[in-house]
Amino acid sequence: MQPEAANPTVLYIVPTPIGNLADITLRALEVLKTVDLILAEDTRTSGFLLKHYAIARPLQSFHNFNEHKVLGTLVQRMEKGEVMALVSDAGTPGISDPGFLLVRAALQAGLKIECLPGATAFVPALVKSGLPSDRFVFEGFIPQKKGRQTLLKKLATEERTMIFYESPYRLVKTLEQFVEYFGPERRASVSRELTKMFEETVNGTLPEVVAHFQAKEVKGEIVIVVEGLPD
């Protein structure tokens, strides 16, 4: 086990609101106002947040398509003393968003990192689902093709509450597959547009939830919570 680096923090992991801009913390705002550089998944999305809070700091793209290319340069700059903040479009970086590679590289270089507490979509979805929250497994986005059936077969025997992220375009198909692999008796909860004006949470058996979303156009960010295999 490596001891925490004694040098000053050079990388802050900063959660941002998942919808309602008022959900950002005072500490997050303080950090974003003082760092040398903000690394953003999408500079347009983060730029809107920064403008809302009158924060004018340098902004640079950092996402799945360029992180390997810029990783070494960013670590070198932090080694020289530049202080950076990493943000994603919404929620906590590294949770189904870019961040893991940068954190690992910074730790390997002996740099000090701080992760601020803050918003992440799956926690409120889990808590308001009414399903057991003392033990759960977070799966994020499941594979669209390769490995999807293998994973679903494996999760069919998972006893803990399961949490998934999904796009509105694949929601019904995914729920239908959950019925097929997990069984029609399983309870589920689907939350979308959390903290936003049209927030919605639907609870019921998997077939009941499927029927609800088959009958409407689905929009927004979605979290699916599914009951684990009953004893």
C-alpha cells in the first residue's frame, strides 16, 4: 500500500450537477475558481456551467477519444506544479465517464489527488427505488453486442440489487431482455431526468415497467435498478 503523497494537491476530481445546476457544492465552486486548468468531457457543456457561476478559467477537452493522447502531457504539467480539475458532463468523473486513466497515471507519478463528494445519478435512483440498498452492484452501461448475453446470464443469479445506466434509445430493448434473463417476477425501478423538470421514476415488476415505456417516447438520462435474485 502506497502512502498518500505529501506534496500539495495537483488534481481535483470535481462532481458536477446531473441536471439542476443548484446541486453543485460550495467547495466545488471554490476549486473550479482557483485551479490553473479545467479538464472537461465536453467544453460546451462545462462552459455553460462555468458561465452560470461566472467562473473564467482555462478549459481543455478530456474525453474517451483523446485521453490516451494527452495523458502524458497533462501528468508532466502537474509534476511541474500546475493544478487541474477534472469534470465530466454530469456527475462524478470516472463513474461511466472519463477519469480512470488520468487518476491512475497521476497516482503512478506520485501526485496528490483529491476527489470531492457530490452528485452521481445512481445513488438517488437506488435510494428512491425502494429496493434493498445495503448491498448492490453497479454495472453502468452493459455491452451493446459482444459479451452482452454472457453478462446477462451471469447477472441472472446475482443476489444483490443491480444498477445500470442506459440510453433512451435502448431502454425498452434492455428491459425486455431483463425480463427474458431475470424473469417476469423481478421488481425494478427506472429513473430518468433526475433533478430536472420532467423527472420520472417508475416502479413495478419488469413487465410492468416495460409496458410503461413502450407506450411513450423516452428521453433523458436513465438509471435502471433491478431486484437481485430472491432467496
